[in-house]
Amino acid sequence: MKKILGLAFGLMLGAFTFAQSPVTFTEDMANYDKNTTTVFHFNFDETISESSINDNAGYYTDYFTIDAVADNGQHNVTITLIQDDAMSRKVIHRYLASLQVQTVSVDGTDVPREEFMQTYIEK
């Protein structure tokens, strides 16, 4: 019985470990320059609702605008900075946290949110 429970626990742990990130950064990384970009493109999967995307964005209208377009249950999300400053870029981190995003997929690799922000968004 212990072996069966141990096996079941191991399988569940493995399933959670290999879960895909609900957010994909869809920029063309070959031409991407975080220092000059003020418009960021993402794909949010079906686990994040359109109402959550828009409701949470309402708190950050001084920093950026959100354009979310539904696409087969997913959402193509464009974040456009109002001003290109450090605070606006940091608020994107707060926005992702408010949606409970832990990782962002970049070129097929899940990157922790903090590392994603430092590497791809913040100057």
C-alpha cells in the first residue's frame, strides 16, 4: 500500500513539475531589444480569463494599456507602456503577479517571473 501511495504521489509531483506556463512571451527574440521596446506581446492560455486580464489591468492605467484579443480560448495580449520609464516596466511585474503568473514561457523555456522581468522587460 505504501508503494502505491508513494508511486501516486510521485506521479502527481511529476505532473505538477512539468506543467506548462499559462503565459507565453511571443516577441521575435532575434529582433527583440528590451531597451527600446515599449510594446510587449504575450499569449495567455485559457486558465486566465478575459475578465481577469481586463479587470486587473484597470489598476495600472497610469502605466500601460492592455489590448486582449480572444483566440480559440486563449488571449493574445499586448501591453503598451504609457511612458517608457523604470516604474512602468516594474508595474508589469505587479500585473503578472496579480494574475498569479509564476513563470513565463520564452522560446519554449519556462522562466520564473522575476527572472523574466529582469531579463526581458526591465532596463
